[in-house]
Amino acid sequence: MRRNPWATLLTTASLWLSGSGFLAAQAPPPYSRTLETYTVPEVVLVNQDGAKVKLKTLLDSGEPVILDFIFGTCTTICPVLSAGYANLQTKLAATPSKVHLVSVSIDPENDTPKVMRDYLKRYRAKPGWDFLTGRREDIDKVMNAFNAYIPNKMSHYPLTLIRDPKTGKWIRIYGMMSSSEFVAECRKAGIL
Amino acid sequence: MSGWRAVPLLSRALAGALGLLLLAAPAVAAPPGKPKPAGTVAGLPVDNALALGERMYRLGLLPSGEPMSSVVNGDVPVAGTAFSCSSCHLRAGLGSWEGGIVTLPTNGARLAIPRYWKFPNLSPEERRELKLQNPAARPAYTDETLAHLLRTGRDPSGYDMHSVMPRYDLSDPDMALLINYLRNLSVRPSPGVVGDTLRFATVIAPGVSEEDQQAMLVPLNNYVARHNQFSAGFGNRMYLGVGGNEMSGAYRKLALSVWRLSGPPETWPAQLDAFLAKEPAFALLGGIAPGEWKPIHDFCERAKLPCLFPITDLPAVSDTDWYTQYFSKGYYQEGQAAARYLHGLDDPNPTRKVLQLVQDSPEGKALAQGFRETWAELGRAAVPETLLPEGKPLALAALEELLAREKPSTVLLWTGSSAFPALAALTQGATGAFLSARLLGGQLTNLPEPVRSQVWITYPYREPKLEAKYSLYADTLLGGLKQRNPETRISTRTYALVQILRQALMDMDRHFYRDNLLDRIGMQRDQILPDYLRLSFGPGQRYASKGCFIMQVGPGPSPSLLRKSEWVIH
């Protein structure tokens, strides 16, 4: 998916506005939603328990999967995305649905299995939420495969990817979702 | 596909952005705030109230010990233990910007004054002097409007904060404690800000050679001198407007004192206390000690004094300490890399038998500790360790006997080059050995050729063949030094310190709080500088280089180093 040049301009402008605090004072922004096809790269990552994980096997298993990109010391987006994951897990606990939540680190230098374990503990993550790290080259491959590449972690943006288990397509959500919106998107994807 | 509702506001946004770009400097010193007078807060003594407020701000815990409760994005509940105020507003409260989201300052000085869209950091006095007429975006917060903001996300001008800001469910007494803390957070500049000067110091411990001292002091002093020349241009027309005032108002001259320690390390804390009392410093820059940095590290924790990138390979290793920012974990990190590399080779059937032979020195012990703790963290069983008396080389017969008896797959030889003759024992079997590049120093390439294929080297720097083009930059600060010593890497590390400090001073702007200096470094982008493959940062991240290569020594009398691994980080 090509990014809208106006969106890029506005994002850049927002960075310039650090002194004014302009964006922080806006109303909650709407998110955008597109349907995408991605090819998961053949990389081996490491999860919070130190176990090696073949990403393609994990994501293409046919099970419902949701993916995001975060890092352990992020100051803004990641905590809120992770709060969304934690809340979704709580809601899913009351349903028969088994959705696998996957967070891929964009700060692999710092996000060791121990850091990732501690992070998941803070969010009271239950089994079914994996935090993956790996070699920087492999992380770059994953970001590129999902059209999410950023050269530096401080430039990242909120992205949630929901895999439709029937079609194998990915619902790409750019922006923040409320809990009810997240559940609604999961339902649309047929994983709830 | 822009997620942000910025289009209707574009013209104002771009105007602000252009203004900031032209200024090339973001903020302005905040005037003194209005901390609460002595007395009680929510019925508690002031000190107690501040401590409880700090716990709410930093850890997200209520006075009861329960997590603070809030909602983000409209209906997503969040416990304070997941993330707290300081996760986004940072420890000093000056906020952050990341991923297109700006987190506004929430420190006492800024809450106590109105906020403006244009030149938001100018003080009320400066605005009056400059005759700025533009209306405030919001008035100064009262306790009531601040409580309303924290509960609803709406500021006193009716503006709704971004949905990522938690809306807190707090009782009135708990709210009073949090507001009291915010009112007292980063209100007055930290010690070391004296008039138009920011005072720094650097520590030199006894036993450091004159050459090594100069390798650090010359580039540091050259940087300070160049920085101080900059203000000569402030009379130019471009600095006379509002933007120029904002920029020049954020500028401070720098001063650097040298604190020379003497005697044994246990006497250093008292000496450091005396230095700090005599010439209060905003932060320590670099510093150099031949042994462990811990006495100075502990002093900085106690004095709440930042120490930026000391020249040491024996740092204090801690997940929680705050005030010292290191280049790496030093020797510890090499031991850590050996553990990670070996575990990566073994997985999923770990049967490798490993021995650690450890020189009885701070360096040897740090290497062994890094391996031991990481090996355990990876779920591996503890390995036998033998301490080798310092100054007594490992004997060939002793190593032969050990290898014959224990039959290890791998032996970690955390000793210097004095062990080279004993390495001949390796040729009688298939045991592999690990040695430390730092411990071997300049003797690394003298590794006996017959054992080179059985010896792996932990190498914490960029590959030598790629390093020259990065280290050359360090020469720009070497005026006064004949040449750089590539083996000690002191002047290159000092150059890296200067680059990071220069960026941090710009980002800190005129918010001269010690914690803010560390916060700004934490928000820096990854840096590609001499010596280390990559320096990366983040709030609370205190070891900027986090990996290590595994190398072997190539053949011949002038061997190259052969890289045998990726940058080992896991």
C-alpha cells in the first residue's frame, strides 16, 4: 500500500511542531483501514522466553493472528497499543476464540527476552500474546514485508494488522482504536 | 490515510512549524513556578505527600499501593502499573514527542504559566519585553482546572487532549497529592546553572596516565571553547527578533572543571562531596578511572547528578539506577555476548560443557559475571569457575590437566595475553576457547597461530577494517594533541560523548533540570559514531551499545580479524 503524500506531509509537520504541542491537543483521531496482501518473510525471531520462532510458521498457521510493532521503552504509542492488546485478551477470555497476539520489537538492541517478559508482565499479558525480537536485519525484513519500515524507532507510527484466517489477507489499521472499535474490527475479520 | 485530524488546522500548524524551523531551537527557560508552601497536603506532611505523589507519577501507584486507574482511547482501561505519567511526560516532566504525538510538559514551571501556540517557551517577562500580543492557548492551570484535565482530558480553554492521554479516576485526596507533585516538579533550574553559564565537571581518578588524561581533556576543552564562541554571533540581526530571542535565550556558555581524586576509592565519595559543594556542577562529562567506576556511580546516584559517558570498561551494571549513562556494560557485556553466542549455537539441545577460568581482577570477574548471569537467564545450568591468582600466568601443565580431567567443549579464558603459552594445550583436543579482546588489548593479533582456529574472541567494537572512516571524525576535536591513540579509544569515545551532549543541549533547550538532560538523551535517535556499531537510547536505557561481535584471528604474522558472528544482541 502506498502512503498518502499528504499524510506524510502532516506527519512531518507534526514532528516540527514539537515545541507547540499542537497535535497533543487534538481530539481523538480516526483510524484508517485497508485490506492488504503481505508475504511473511522467512526469518527466525526470539520470543519473550528466549525460544526461537519461525515467523512465517507462526503467522501463516491459519489461526487468527493480530500483529503490531512496538518497543519496550516507547513513550507514547506502544503503551496504548499494548493496553489495547491487554484489554482485548480480557474480552477474548469470555469467548471460545483463540486469537494469537504478536508484537514485534522495533528496538531489538534493547528488547531482550528479559525486557520483553517484564513488559508483558506489566500489561498482565496472558498466554497467546508473544513479544518477538531478533537480529536487526531480520526485524527490518519484517517491517519491510508489512510496509511498516522506519529507519529509527522514534519515527514509528501506530499500526495494527489483523489477519483474516479464511482469505489470508491482512486488515491494516493505521491509527488508534478504542476497545469497541478493536472488537468490531476483529468481528469484521471473522476472528471473533 | 492520515490518522490525525490535522487538516483543518494545517495553516496554523505549518505557520508554527515554519517558525520553529527558522528558529532551529525549540524552547525557552521557564520562570520560577509556584510550588506549594510548607504545610500539609491532603492531610499529610509535605515530604510524605511529595514521596507519595512521586510514586503516583513514576510508578502509577496510589497511596494505598493499588495501581492508578485510567482510560485511554475512549474506553480502554489501563492500570497505572502498565504505564505511568512519567512513561510519556518523562522523569523531569518536560514531555516527549514520538511517532507524531507530542506529549506536553507537565512540570510545575510550565503549568503555572499560560501556554501559547507561538513561541510557547518564552516566559511571561520575555513576552512583555517583546510586546507579544497573541492570546494564550490556555491560561495557567489552577488546581481545579488541572484536576479537571487529569480526569477528563480537557484543558481550561476547552481543548481536548489526544486520546492517548489517560483520563484518571482519582479521589480528591489522591488528586491533591498528584497535583502537589506536579507543582513541585522541575520548578527551579538545577544546581550548576550559574548566570549565563552551565557548569560541568569531569572526574579523573588516580593512576590515569597523563597521555590518557589529555586524550579526554583536549577534545572536551576544545568542544567547550567552540561552544562558547557561538554567542559572539548573537549581536547579528537574525537574533534580534522574537525567534532570535527564543534561540539565544536557550543558550548558555559552558564551563568545565576537573575534579582530580586521590587516595583509595573508599575516600572518593567524601572528595566528590567536597568538590560538588565547592563548585556545584550540572552534570559530569566523561571522566576516567583505571578501575571500577562504581564509587563514582554510587556518588552520582546519591547526589542525583548525571554522569555522561565515563571512559570506563568497568561500569556499575544495574537495571534500575538512573544517573550514569554509559557507552556499554564493558567487560560484563563481552561475557554476556559469549553466553548468548554459545547458547545460540547449542539450541535446542544444550549439552555443551563449559568452564570459566577467571583472572582474579575486576576485569576478569566482570567478564565471568556477565557470562554467568546471562547463561542463567538463558536457562542454562551453572558452569564451574576457577579463579586464577592475578599476576600468576596460567601454566601449560595446569590447563592440560584441567582439559584432560574435565573434557569441556568450551573453556572461557578470562585472562590476558600471559596465558598464550598455555593455549598450546588446546591443540591436543577439540576444546574451543573464548578470550576477551579488551583484556588482550594490543596483544590480540599475537595469538599463537596454531590455536587460532580454536580460539574465539569477544570483540565489542565495530570491525577494524570499517572503523577508520568513523574514528577520523574524532580528529576534528584533537587540536593540541599530536595524534589519537586507537588502542585506548579515549579520544574517540570523548568525541562520541560530545556529539550526544551537543544534541542533548539543543533538545534540553532552556529547561535546565538534571533529569531533563537524561530525558533528552533518552529520546535521541540511534547514533552511528566511532568505536561502537550503534548507540541506541530510550527512557531509562543506560548502556548505549548493547552488542558484541565474535571474532577469530586470521593467519599470518599481521593477521586480520575474521568476523564469526552477527552483532550478538540476543
